[in-house]
Amino acid sequence: MRFNEEVIGAKSMMKFESGYSVEIMFDGSKLGIEPYAVEVLPNGELLILDSTNSNVYRISSSLSLSKSV
């Protein structure tokens, strides 16, 4: 399955060729991170650019699936 990926603020959006869109949301407030950009790596880790301190974080996390109607 092929997809196009674009990073928008603290969201990472993937649009699959079949028309499905997947959006990754990240709330870094509990970790003290103010995300400027979020990238999902092929192994599922999150690469996050912090807008406050200009730090780059790599976070390993299980991504939950949710459905929006």
C-alpha cells in the first residue's frame, strides 16, 4: 500500500491511495513538550520537534486506533 505523508503542526497526516486518511495526534503537555512538528517513522516511533526548546525527541509508543464519524 502506498501513501503520501505531510506534516502539519503537531499532526502527521497520511493519505492512502485508496482514499483513506490516517491522522496522528500527539499531546505532549504531560511530557513538557510543545510539538511543532510530528513525524511517524516506519517502525512506528514518533519523531517530534519541540517548538519551545528547539529539541528533537524520538518516542517509542504503541499507537491507538480511533474512529471518527
